[in-house]
Amino acid sequence: MGQLEGRVAVVTGGVQGIGEAYCRRFAEEGASIVIGDIQDDKGPPAVAALEAKGAEAAYTHCDVTRKDEIDALMDFAVDRFGRLDICVTNAAIVHEAKFFDLKVEDWDRVMRVNVKGAFLTAQSAAKRMIACGNGGTIINISSTNAMMVNEQQVAYPISKGAVVQMTKMMAITLADHGIRANAIAPGPTRTAMLDEVMANSPDFRANIGLRTPLRRPAEPEEMAAVALFLASDESRYMTGQTLWVDGGRAGLNYQMPEEGVSP
């Protein structure tokens, strides 16, 4: 029996990348999966891939900047599978612009998706979890950029810092309802987007190795393994925490020396 047998998980932004890995790993452990995303063309194939491995899965359109669509997503999950146990607030966007170049509309767009969207998703999920009476777990997705800023991405790291604080607030508020709230802060992870960047820029690939003690980006499955831990009873005494899954990057004050250099 899988660690999540009989449970129902909602994952926003789950049709590709790390979100797809969360869905796949949860399904392997017995959970029924509901994906909410705005990429409707990728929804049915994502569901078909999960069902081909014997999982129960469904997709529905959801723009996390719209409360009505988030509420509809959560109601869809409960109506379809009878309960809601796990929610991953994975949907997010990145916008590149330096401090003096960032436009107000781009700042607002990032905050609407990454902060407001995560808040509304978690709030809506928590209400359904309470109504179902089984407790639950919320997993917010932050970033190592919440701790270390990048001058090319002003709004993104600020939004992900807010997710860290929001997770602590949720943990305190929801504890008496049997709902835990934790966050994952991924380092660079090998999604199709990152692979394309690395293929086009050898310097970028080398820079990841110099900034990361483990000398490589993470695989999506490695992030999914951490999400499984937070979703399962293995982490039942953990709430309000952010796990920095970054290959040691946060502890590195300087770049790594070239390989083979003697101490």
C-alpha cells in the first residue's frame, strides 16, 4: 500500500515541470490527483499519463488569480473523489527585469499569481479540508530565491519570500484543524525550460555547478520526493517549515573551487 493510499491531492500548475513530478509521485503512492492549470491543451495528456499507470486523475481549468476558479477547482476535487487531503500551491510565474526597469503592471502580475494565488488556493483548500473532517496538508512552493536575490528578477524573489512567511501564518492558523502547512524552496531544477537555457548557454550550466556544492541542478523527481515526505504521515509533527532543497547552495558563501583543486 502506498503512503498516500485513499487520499486526494490538488496540484496547481501540475501539467508540466516540477508540478507534473509532484502529481506523478503522489499517484505512485496511491493518491487520486486533480490538476488545476491554465494550459488546457496539456491537461488531458497529463491525466492520461497518470491513468496509464493505474492512477485516478482529473483536470480542470484554473486561473489562480481568480477566487471563483480556485473555489470551483476545490469543489470539483471533493465532488469527484469525495474528499481533499493534500494541496500543492505550485502555480507561479517569473518575470525578468531589474529594479529600475520593473513596470508596475509586471510587479502586479507576479504578485497576483505567486502570492495572492498561493494564498487563495491554500485558503480555499483548507476550508474544504475542514468541511471533510480529515485534516490535511498544504505544501506551498517557494524558491531559494526567497533567500538569495537575483538583480534580474526583482518581483519573483520578493513574492517567494512572502510565501515563506505565509506558510508560517497558515501553520499557526490551521493547526487546531488538523491541517499542516509547509513549504519547499527548490534550487535550480531540470525542467524543459532549464534544459533549454543550459543547452543554449554553457556558461549558465557551469555557473550552476560553481554555485552548488552538489555541482548539478536537481531532477524534478528529487523535489517530488520531498513533497511526498511533507504530504505523508512521515512528517506528521512538522508544520510551518520551509525546506531548502538546493544542493547546499544556501550555505555557500563563495563559488565552489574548480574540481580537482587541492585544499
